[in-house]
Amino acid sequence: MNNKKNIITISLIFITMILTAVCEGIRGVFVPTFQKVFSVNDTQIAYIFTIGSIGYIAFTYIGGILCEKIGQKKVILLGFLSLIISLIGFYFTNEYIGLLIYMFIMNIGLSLCSIAINTLVPVLFISFQALLMNFTHFCYGVGITATQRTVGILLYNGVQWRDIYIFISFLYIIMIIAFYFTKVPEPHKVKNEEGQVSGLIDKRLIFYYMCALGFYVSAEVATQNWFINFMYKVHSLNEKDGSFYISLFFALFAIGRLVGGFIVDRIGHIKSVLIFTIISVILFTIGLFMNVKGLIIISLSGFFFSITFPTIVVTISKVFKEKSAYITGIIITVSSLINMMFNQLIGELNRIIGVEKAFYFIPISLIISTVFIYGIKIKTKEIIS
């Protein structure tokens, strides 16, 4: 497929990432609203995130297999369909059980789109993998930044959360039509029906990847899901004021991904991730110790969260030459499982030890991730920079 057609495909992928961020970003902003409308506590909110994570985990693994069997385009279309069903479902639901069901379906869609995109992007433009992958995830940062701030303001001004969900569903209907009529390369379709991982693959290295990604994603998602709740309950900020800090976090997160590809190309994949993660731990921890004045420091750490996920994911196809889509699916599946357990833990700790102390587990998760990133650096120093 020529580069002109690839540009059309990657443009649609960029838009998809923005919409993915919209779907994921509004969950955290909606936490206080869900608690008021459905009369639920922090633990029940954590169950909403957990059931969503179960859907994400299961269908990331299934999505990796489907990418090998039917190609990324069909997987993305299935993802869009799931998202449309869930968004319309949110609009009509009046029960807590409805939140659980449609969050599960939404995360099926998000996971299918994610695994398809993360395994498709590295082969569209071989020469610019790190740059393209980071820019793809920069679009996610743009989407989540705009979402956190805009939705916070909309809610503050009386716009109903249901109306926001139904509007997003219309955007996905447009996307499913656009993708259907676009020719997308299918580099990972294979004839082998077994889907087995070669015995020559370093299983310890796969474990390192799982933990490095898992504990990083846990910290990122916990910030996304619980930061506003933390500001609301610990520092008495409302949704409008709290949305400023989280939108700043993800604005810097987006900027980091915009420039991150150039940084990675200059100093190396794993080395750059290691440096950024260490700085993010330091800033996040300092911000927590400074109380309300430290919220701005936590927001600044968003820049250094930026490159970890896309850069690590792009190295998977470099390290594992065979069945990279399948292996990527396995790694992201387990990392999502870690994320699910971690965010459920945060919800429980909010109740047991308090919201403020529970939030300290985010930098702890980043520290654990850093240890395994260093392990990847040691084991792949002969393969990737």
C-alpha cells in the first residue's frame, strides 16, 4: 500500500485515538455525578472501573488473536460498534447495573480499537515508528485534555451527562462509516490457526514487559480516574476547579507525546522511558507532600508520563519478530489485569485508609514500573537502544 493511502489510514487512526480519549476521560469527571445520580459510594464506583477493566482485559487478548485472523480493520469496526451500543445504552440507563453493563461493553470497544491501532501503526511507516506511535498517542492526550476541561465546565453549567454520551455516539457513527470505506493494510493476518507463541521467545522478558506496562498504566489510569475525586474530597475543589488541574496534567501529557518521538530517536527507546518515568515519580511525590499547593506539581508530572506506553509498545515489534500482534495482545492483556486490580485497590483504600493516603499508591506503582523498565533495558540492550 502506498504512503498516500497510509496517510488517510493514519489520519483516521488519529481521530480514533482522540475519541478513545474522550470515552476514557469523561469517566473520572463523571465520578461525582454518578455518585449523586445513582447514590453510590467510592467502592461501587471502583466496581464500575473494574467491570470495565474486565471487558478490556478479555477483549485485548481476543483482539490480538482477531488481528492475526481477520485483520486490524475489521477489529476496529467491531470496536466502533461496541462503543456505539454502550454510549446509547448510557443515555437510557437509570440503574447502577446499567452503568456496569455499558461500561463493560464500552471497554470491549476501546480494547479492540486499542490493540488494532497499536499493532497497525508500527508497520504503516517503518522508518518513523517511535515518532508515529508517540504522535498517535499525542492525539489521545489532546482528546483527554479537551475532554477533562470541557466536560467539567459543561457539567458545572448544567449540561446533562447523558446528553454528552449520546453526542459522542453520533461521532462514532460517522467514524464507522469512514473506516468502512477506507482500505487498511492487514499486515498481521496469518494462515497459522494455532496462535501459539514460539518456545524460543524469552518468557522472562515478556513478564518484564507485562509488569512495566501494567504498573505504568495503573498509575496513569488511577490519576485519570481518581485525581478529581482526590481534589474534591481532600482539598474541597469542585468539578470546574478540579478539571483545571487534570486538564493541565493531560495537556502536558499531550505535549510530551508530541515531542516525545524526537526525544526517543535522539537518546534511545528504553533509556528515554527510564529517565521520564523517574522524573514523573519525583514530581508526583513532591506534589503530594505539598498538599493543595502541590496540585500544580502533580499536573506538571503529566509531561513525563507521556512517552512510556507508546514507546514501550513500539519496542515489542522490534524485540518479538514473530506474532508481534499476538504477543502485544498478551502483554497488554496482563498489564490491563494489573491495572484493574490496582484501581480496585485504590477504591478500597479510599474507604479503609482515606482518599489522601490511598493516592500515594500512584507514585509507588510508578516506582515498580521503573524497576521492570530497567530490566527490559538490560535484557534488550543488544536489540534496541
